[in-house]
Amino acid sequence: MVFPDINDNSDFVLRIQLETGAYKVSQKDWKGNKEVRIGTGYHVAVPWLGDLDDPVAVVQFTGALISRQGKVVRAGAEGIFVKSNSFIKTVIGIPQLINDEDVETILFKHKRTDMEQNPLAYKVALQNLIANLTDNKSLVK
């Protein structure tokens, strides 16, 4: 794959998309608290009643830095939002889906309360993904 539309001065294309993924839950501590690691320094607590074997739905940015020749130089993902299943739905085996209300929350309400000034989570995720794909660690929040 060659990118003829790239400016003659550009050697790379940065491709980013928004999608859902399934992330594995891990045990945080000896007390049984659980969390999901969804991004650079971003860990989200999940209900302790959930099973470690059941993944949770995560809205994430995925991206790749692609050379002019079409080769992937770097690829990565940064999670924005976790939607964990209730205990009952987990036991029955009903998957947790992202709905329109969740998307509105992600874009306009979901903030990183673990950071100063509580920025919108999607802005932090996008900035961290770009920083990691371009190897510009000074941009990482």
C-alpha cells in the first residue's frame, strides 16, 4: 500500500480510529479488588463481584504510524471508557454492549478524575496515543 496523497515532505501517516474492544480484568490487591488497565497509567476499578475470566467492554482509540511504503512502524491503543457487566448478567452470560447513552457520556461527560483539572478522558487517551505512536513522550499526560 502506497499513500500517493501524502505531502512530499511527509514520510508517515498517522491512522486513528474509535472502536470497542474487550479487556481482561486483573486482581489489584490481596483484598480482591479488581481493575482494568486501559491506557497509559490509566487503571479503572471494576466491581468485585465480576469474574476475572470475563472481559469488559472498553471504548478505545486504536492507531498506527504507517510509512510511505505502507508498513506499520508502530501500533497501539488507549482506552477511554469501561462498561463492566453486572454480576447477574455475568452469571447468565449476557454480554455488555456500548449504547448511545454511553457514547454521549464518553464524549461529553466522562472525565479522568485521577488527573488535575479532570480533563475529558477521550482527550487524554487521544493525546497519549499520538504521543506513543510518534514516540514523543513529552506529550504523554
